[in-house]
Amino acid sequence: MHESTSALIVFAKVPEPGKVKTRLTSLLSPEWAATLYESFLLDALDLYCSLNVDVRLYFSSPVEMIPGRFHLEALSLHEQKGPGLGERMATAFVETFIAGYERAIVIGTDHPTLPVSFIDQAFELLEGPHRVVIGPSDDGGYYMLGMSEFYSALFKDMTYSHDQVFSQTMARAASTDASLHVLPTWYDVDTPDALKRLIRDMAESHLTLKRTKASIARLGVDYPSLIE
């Protein structure tokens, strides 16, 4: 029996140097980029698990290879399945709806200061049939995608990691019978400029973000110009 009829599908990678946040390595070492990613991930999981929804954590690695620190009682662990991001998200949605959930949202962990109100609003907008909600990111992608039933057109033959992902997904959603809702724009921390923006925003954030704040404080020792 589920605790909720709503599920938050969290996509993540195991924080290994050279395999996560690679666009930050023009500024940071691969080890530092991985440390930051792990901080983002663990802080995000703390936040997501505090919501009144079930959290389904989908790693890009097999479950048996996921480090023990991510085996949390407040969530269920799953493996992403499929050759590309679109196929993996589609499969995660299908598995979640088959499991009996009425509303599902896929989200990442790359936006530490994302207001929790955006997630709450997204689930509220999904209360009803034939609904899709999307949160655009300022790089042309999206940080969140939710639906109250599965729409395969949003993923089939889609390509990712370019600045037309949001607009193309919007066009696909408009071709379905779904009622489409768009959330405010936010940003992912994938580039040096975005990291600098995060550091500026951290002082104003109302979120706890204890690991991210601690990592940035330590980061300032190795890269003091970032914190100026």
C-alpha cells in the first residue's frame, strides 16, 4: 500500500569523479565536481522525502551497485532502463503508473535552491485526468516534468542536452489531449556561471541545504575567487 497516490521520480547518478558535473570541470577538479553533486543529491533527497509524496529514486547504475548511503527508508530505489534519457524517463513513468500512482513527476537534483512551492504547485496542477506540467530551465531544458497519465509522445525519439528541449517537449504536449501547465523558470547548476549564481543565491535561500552550504564553504578554501 502506497502512503500517497503521488510519486516523485528522482533521476540521479552515483557521484563518481569524471562522471558527474563534467561541465564544471573547466573550473573545478573532477573530485570537487563530484563532491558538489553528492551534496546537491543528498540535500535534494532530504527535501523530497519531507514532502507528502512517495519518492522513487532512479539511479543510472544497477541497484546493487548503489552505495549504502543512498539506501534510505524514506524512498524506494530503482534502476534507469533504456538506451537514452527519453527512454529511461518514459520507462520510469510507466513503472510508476503500473505501481498504482495517479500522479507522477520526474525531477533531478541539479537545482539546490528550487523553491519547494514549485513541487507542491506541480502536484496540485496534476489533480485531474489528462494533465501535464513542466518546469522550464533557463538553459532551454526543463527541471521537472509531470503527468497524471502517461503520454509517450513527450519522449519518443526525443534528443536532449540542447536548448530546444523545452520548446520541443511543449510542442509535443500540445499535440496530445493533455491540459498543459507551465511552472516558473529556474536554473540547473551545470556550468561555472550557474555555480557562481548558486553561490550568490545561497545567502538568500530559505532552504537548509546543509551539505551544499558546507561544500561551498570548503570549496572557498581551494577556489577563493568563487566566494568573493
